[in-house]
Amino acid sequence: MSQADTRPLLVELLTEELPPKALQKLGRAFAEGLRGVLEKKHLLGASCRVVDYATPRRLAVLLDAVLAQAPEEHYSEKLMPAKVGLTDSGEATPALAKKLASKGLQHLQPADLVRESDGKQDYLYANGVAPGALLADGLQEALDTAISSLPIPKVMRYQLADGVTSVKFVRPAHGLIALWGADVIPVQALGLQAGRHTMGHRFMGSQSIDLADATSYESRLLDDGMVVPSFAARRDDILKQLDQHAARLNATLGNDPEVEALLDEVTALVEHPTVYAGQFDPRFLEVPPECLILTMRLNQKYFPLFDPGTGKLTHRFLIVSNMRVEDPTNIVEGNERVVRPRLADAQFFFEQDRKQPLAERVATLANSVYHNKLGSQLQRSDRVRAIARYLAERLGADAALADRAALLAKADLVTNMVAEFPELQGVMGAYYAQADGEPADVASALRGQYRIRLDEPVDAASLTGTILFIAERAETLVGIWGIGLVPTGERDPYGLRRAALGIISAFEQLSAGGYLSVPDDSRLTLAGLLDAAAGTFSQFDIAADTPQAVKGFIYERYRNQLGADHDKNVVEAVLAPEPPLHEVRARIQACSSFAQRPEAESLAAANKRIGNILKKSDEAASRVDPSRFTEDAERALAQAIEQIGPVAQAQFQQGDFTGSLATLAQARSAVDTFFNDVMVMADDPAVRANRLALLGQLHATMNQVADISRLAS
């Protein structure tokens, strides 16, 4: 057989049930781990396709063009100086012999080596042709690498059949296939020797399947094993069946993201999916739908069905079973019996919770610890209330409504329903507040407090909710940061990054709603908010620099967010002076437009030069004295600043950032002439100080919208 001939390679690891939420990732990682090493070993043919398989009981990969042996490789190894490697008589020194052995070239003699000069001295080189890697060796390395690098959520240790050896893997493995075409490749893993034997569906398929060759894997599993090995094909099949059943019942699956997540999970739970329809007693629909939906999806892995016209939950649901039977009555009735007590529990919790008004539960928050360094949930509630009142005052909102929403915000944490389903916190508080006759704004605020971000401009109806949203996140950021629990790497257990982005979105939407278009002395600012939040922690020991540190953290999160869609130099220019959050996007747009102007590069470079000059000198006069000008270029620049500055300032004050920067661009000629004709650091101290003062005035005028020096290339 020619060395260039290729055959398909199949590798399968047969296991006990793998963790469903990690299965898809495990399947892809297993395939990529094998492919990566085989490619590195040059064992893959041109345009080799890789197909990954993953079911609850197996990880597998098919590579359709794999070589038995990699092509030969020409090599040239630089060894050592000739005078070190060879004796006077031309024999190899011990140093050379050791070097050759370390590189696996001990078979070479001095006569086989090449002498080449690097311009200073002669070096010895070993040139030759190395045989390519054998598939058996390369596959063993690839298999070891793929297994060891799997993103296993939790490793388990188990004992092999010999009763002595133990291995670690995500689940016990019971079989290994390694077929190159029709030939078994003799590799091993997890105490298993490779063969050609696999198993079908646990109940419906053959329990013993011997594969003739690698390409028969998928068809044999489908036909004899009753297993759909492809995760993607299985998912598509489930979705198709779900849609067909929903259409037959004149219903829909809903359109929230949880449907996709559940679809991935059930795909990882079955090897041969079949969908059946079930139903529950319609009287349970009196319970808030979120409770029923959550228990069906979370606990039972069912797909609730919704009315296509109203979007309301119906009393029907779909089951994805791992069994296909002619009469599914037992399966359907069994699932209906299982879900009934779950729904009954939800109904009981809801009815019991409503017997005590939400406001009466607030006092019991004193028994619930928020953090041992930050007190109880009740103390936290008091802090959020104080911040909410501060926000209401700044935003012209109803302080009583804001205070009430903050008072009740965490009360549902001590209800039966939230104790059973923590995912419903806030949602249940809204239902209970509504049942208690609380104002609609308060109930709406409770429901929306856990949103990730605000996506709509704030109006009168959503103002109370926005205040609670901001207050809760400000308290979290200042408190958690203040006791030293700063996010590190990917670890952010208290969600401070998400809280920062939430506050950014809130300022943006407040501005869009017109709530920040007020005089500066009474406008809500990020610094003022964080200082107010820090003031609520007087009973606790938080770091004194917390407000400023959190402010920097929020701007850093904004920087990362904006960097995905905008030029990084523009983002840096705008965020360097830490402008008001609600003005950032408008300034980004203005600065992006300015950066395209022909004057931009010159002015940015000049601005950078001015900044460097001012940093190095503290000699600037307190104000510019025109009588000390000695050059026409000085007078021209001062005149340009006098003419352009007030116009640019007025445009800046009105929020016309694009116009302000365009006006400043008119100063280019005067700035260029100044630097061409004027020596800033004049010998005369008075003249030098006056010129520095002039540059300081120019610098302040130019950098109101952004630090344009950061646009300099």
C-alpha cells in the first residue's frame, strides 16, 4: 500500500451515562483533541473531514482520511561548534556523542555530519530524512491527549476489573474502538484494549455489535443498535417531532431561550428519541405559569405548550422519551402521574404563601444572612432603601414608591415557593405584591429587579423599577468590592461584572428617557451614586477607596463592551476622562466622526505633544498674558482659542459633541504654525510660563469631548 493511501479512522469510547449538560461540549472536545494531535503528526490526509458523535453512553469521532504513516520529514539539527564536537583527529567527543543521543541520532558518525560556518566559527549539523510517525503511535498519543484534556465537570475515580488498578474519568468506560478502515489499531485507554465491538440501545437495540469497518459505524448503530449517534441529528429529530406534535395540538413551544437549553439537555439524555404528548388538570393553571413551567422544565424535562394566539400556558406538555413503542399509554400516563404531585406542590406553596402579606415577611429577613461581613438580608434591604430614596430624589421620582419597592424586594426569599424554586425570586414577589394590593409600579419593580440589563428607555411606568434595579446593583458592587471580594480571572461569584453592565445600561436608558437632562448640580452621576451607596455601610468595615475603585471597574467593563464594536483608540479617547455614563455613546459617535477628518491626525499628535510638555513642567502661569507674546504664531493661536473656544464650549454644553469637535478642528492651522515657529521652552522664564499657560488653555479646550491625544497613531 502506498504511504499516501488513506482510510477512515473511527474511535469510540463506550461509557456509562455521561453528564447531560456537558455532553455536547465533551463530544466536540474529544473529536478536536484527536484531530489536533493527528494533524500535528501529519497523519491526516488532505481535506480530512471530522465527524463527532456523542450520546449518553458514548463519545466517538470519525476522520475520513487518515494515513498509516506520516510522510518522511527532512531535518537539519544544529548541534554544536565543530571544535567542541570533534577531536583533532576528527573523532566524536563525549559532548557530541551525548548530544546525538539526546536527539535520537546516536547512529550517526562524524562523517555523516555537515560543517557550516555562521560567519564566526564552524558548526556541526545533522541533516537527514526522518521516517514519518506511525498511526498506532500517533493515535495512542492523540487518545491520551484527548482524554486528559476533556472539559470534565467532575472527575470520578473507579476500579478496573482486576480489582487493583484504578483510573479517573468522567464516568466508567466499558469499551474502546479504534478502526482504521477494517483494521483494529492496537491502542489502549482507561484500562481498555481497542477492538471493534460496541453496544446498541440499552433496551431496543442489539447489545453486541461488531463493526466490519469504520464507515459502517453510524449505519450499524442506527439499524441494529437503535441509536442515533450524532448529537446534531438527534437534536434536529427531536425538534422536528416537537414541532409536529405542537402543531397537531394547535399549540407552540414558546420562544424563550430556555427552550433551546432544554432541547440540548434532552438530546443528551436519549439515544433514540420519541416524543409523546401528556396533559395535567387544567385547575393547576390558576398557579402562576412561571411556577408550572419551571417545574416541568427543570424537574421533569418536559416541554410545556402555549396557546399560539395569547401566548398563555396550556394544560398540555410534550415528553421526549428514550423508548419507541406502539402503544405509549403507559409512558404517557406514567409521566402524567409523576408531574401531578409536582404541580400540586407548586399550587400548595402558592396558596400558603398568599396567606401572609409580603410586607409582614420583611422582618424575618433578619434571620437570613446576606454575608457575614455585611449583615443580614434585612440590613441589606435597609441599605437598598436608602440608595433608592437617594435615586428618587435625584430623578424626580416618587420616593415613597421607590422605598416601598426596596422594602419588599427581598421579602419573597423567605416564601415557600422561592425556597423550592430560587429561580423564581422577584417573579413571585411581584405576584404576591399584586395579590396584596401593592401599587402596580411596586409589583413591576419587584418582577424586573433581576434582569441582566435594561433595554428600553425609562418612562414614568418603569421609573420605580429602574431605581430598584440601580440601587440593588450599587449596593452589591460597593458592599462586595468593599470587603475585598474583587472578581479575578473568570471567577465572579457575586456577579459584579454583570452588575456593572446593568448600571451602565440603566444610565443609558435613563438618558434616553430624558431623566438625566437636568442641570449638573442636581443630575444623577455615577460618582454621586457610589458615594451614596458607600454611605449606607457605616456599620460595616469597607475599604475607604471603594467608590473610586468601583467607578474604575465600571468604566473598565464599559471599555470592554465598547471595544467589541468600536475602534479601540476612539474608545480609549472617550473613556480616558471618565465622562458621564449616559454621554459615552454620543461621544464615541462624535469622536469616530472626528477621527475621519483630515485635521484629526495632526491635532491628535499636537495634543499628545502638549500633554507631554505639560506633564514635564509645572512652570505655567496662572493665566495667559497677551502682553508677553513675542511671536505672531502665539498671537494667532491665542486668537483662534478665543474665537473657537466659546463656540466649541457652547456646543459641548448642549450635547452637540460632533459639532464641538468639528469646531475645534478649525484650530489646526494655528496649532501647526505655533509648533513650527515657536520654541515653547524659551530662555526667558516669564515667556516660557506664558507659553505653557497658552498650551494648557488649548489642551483643556481640545479635550472636553475626549482625550484626542489617544487618537494619535
